[in-house]
Amino acid sequence: MSNSTTSIRRRRSIAVALAALVAVAALVWLISMTGDDDESPASDGPAIVETNELSDAADRLGHPVYWVGERDGTDYELSESDSGRVYVRYLDEGTKPGVRSAQFLTVATYPVDDAVAALRRAAKERPRAELAKGEDGAVVLIDPETPGSVRLAYPDGDEQIEVYSPDVKEGLQLVTGGEVQPVP
């Protein structure tokens, strides 16, 4: 193998690693809910809530809030933005809300007109992204440039859902296996 080929591969590896780092940093930023005024928290900030409070948030917002169901050993952290974005994080029991860490499973619900069409457009814009179907009929966007995050939308829905897991395989399995659902 020539030095030129080795150099190109090394640069590609560095570029992929940097893209992954940027994606994780962006997710940590989203989770921490520090943003511009347009995305400021609608409530007093992230809070530990019960399942019924997740349902109340969906009723108040007028659109579904998605999650992956109840999980033993976790507390549910709810964060909302003025634009209607909702984040449900599965914190280890006893973890303080608002902790800045990308180690927790997170399900985000974003209001998006014709969410499936938006995912399809996003797939065309990203050269390595792939579309798939979940067991429940969801259209799933898998993008290697954003490891740990998988986006999905349901036909006729106006919500895009992003599932982030520090365990990439777990996130993909939750999304493609039909585990993502509206809070009851």
C-alpha cells in the first residue's frame, strides 16, 4: 500500500471520528437545553416526572410525546422547549435532573410537518444515510454520521422522533423493533 493511500485512509478516519464527536457534542447540547431564545425551556427546566405527567405534557402541547415505555431502575426526566420539542431521558434512579451527560437513553419528539417526507429529504442530503422500516410501520433514518441517534416518523404523523442511546445497537433495536410509542 502506498503512502498516499495510507494518508487518504488516515484522513478519512480522522474526518469520521471528528464528525462523530461533533454529533455527540450536538446531542449533549440538545439534552442540556441550552440554546437560543427560540429553543429555551418552556418550563422551569428539566424535571423528574411520573408517567401521568408525561401524558399531561402531551395533552398540554396538543401532540404526542414519545418514549420507549417504563424501565426498571430509571427516573423519567422531562424537558420541553417553547417550540414544542420534548425530551424524555431515562436517568439512573437518583440522578439529578439536568445533569449534562450523554450516557442516558433519550427520546426526543419534534413537531415537523409531514415528518416522513422530512426524513426522506434528510436521507437524500446525507450520502451514507439509509432509510428502513420499523416493525410498527415507522420510517427510520439511520445515519452513520450521527452514531447513537436514530430518527423515525410514522406515516401521516407530524412528529419526528429521535432516539439516542449510548449503546448504538440498543437504540437501533428500540427503533426498528417497534418499542417507540406515544406515552399513554
